[in-house]
Amino acid sequence: MSTRYLIVVGAADTTADLIAREWGTPAGTGEFVDGSPIRRLADGVELLRRPGLHIEDTALGQLLPERLRDTPIVFPSRHRSESGIACLTVHPLGNLGPEAGVGGEPFRLVPPAARLMADALRQLAETAQVLGVPVTYEATHHGPLLHQPAFFVEIAESLRPEDQGVAARAVAEALRDLTEDETDRVAIGVGGGHYAPHFTELALGRHWAFSHLVPRHALATITPSVLHQLREGSPRPEGAIFQRALDAENPDWRQWGPRLRDGDAPPRPTG
């Protein structure tokens, strides 16, 4: 079976390490990256431990065996915020504007794996409800800069210690078997803040999977290059959903592609 996605665990990330402990030591594939074995976690799912922090691992793509250089990468990680919000999050990678203080490069995006990311969000929703915290998309941000699809799955470090273990077990279980729902329509989400509750609700309640998420504060610095990069992904987005109608009137967005509506994707089954 071909590899559907690769999980990369950064040794310097304590939350990623906590999650990885749940997997033990799976059998190796016989391949190594910088001396670290690639392991087979489940059918179509492989695992690699790396030194340092994920956000700085810009050379990773070129170090992987050639067969994995187009394979989506999932990074489990800790979530930090100045506000100390306790949550579970998923988000695509890249820097939409001129700032790149947390890895990557200015105005450079990483292709997202929209349907895998949506499944991670949905699988974590039940655990978030048990813990009494939100599960949410975050807007596109930070590195590393990679040329293959990638996204982060994060546990807030502000969760209570007893909840960290519950969340880690849930993330570990989810990452064993992420699947792509081929009936999901793929779009970018435009507007709102760094956290994206509106687009989260759409992905949980309807067959929407979001590739990149562009917060309102980033709209003023969007360049033609970034607009072009927003078309990329696995799969490519059909168009954009805007949180408010006013943002859709911008000439750049009118030229970018179709405007989609919340209700354009059918509801997902509940219960």
C-alpha cells in the first residue's frame, strides 16, 4: 500500500513527544533520515522522529526518500497563544504577509492537505467537547516552508495537566487513520480572525474542507504571488468562501476565482 501521509514528530516539542509515546516503537521500513528510522504506524501511515522544532525543519522535504517527497506531512505539536486559550487546533502552513518570525519565508505558502486536515478537525471535535474546550481551524501561519502538502495538529499547552494526556491519546488515535472524504468540497476561507470558528462550523456541519484560511487582518498585504499560491493544494480549491460579503467585493478576489456560499455543500450526517 502506498503511503497516504507521513507524521513527523519534533523531539524538541514536548506535546509532540507526549503524543508519540502513545504509539510506542512501530516496526521500521528499513529507511532512515539523518539516522532516524522511518516507521510504519498503520496501513499507509508512516512516522519519523526529527531533532529540533518542526517550524525550523525547512530541509525536511529534500532529506526524505524520493517516494515520500510528494506525500502529505502531518505535524503534531503544542499550541501557544498570548491569550492562553485552551483548545485543540488544526491549521495550514505559510506566511501570508511580510512577517516570518515563526519559521518559513515572507509571502510563501505550503500546499495544504485540505481533506486530511478536515478529518483531523472532525475526529478531535468529540474529545474537545468532553474536555470542554473548542476545536478550531486557525488561519494559515508559520513554517516550515515545504513543497509538499502539510498541516499542524495542535494541543494547547494551557490545557490542565490531567487533560493533556486525554488530548494526546485522542490526537494519537486520530492520526493513526486520517481519511479523505471525497465528497468534501474544497475552498479557501477568507475573513475573520486568527481563530476561525465560522469555517470550523462549516467543516464540522457540512461537506466543506478548507485549504488555506486568510484572516481579515492579512487582506491588506495580500500580493499577486500569494493569491496565486492560494490556488495550490491537495486537491486544489474550487473557490473562496467569505465570512462577510464586503471582502468579496475586492477586485483582487473577484479575479481570483468563484465565490462560494456556505450552503453550497450539503450537510454532514449527525448522530
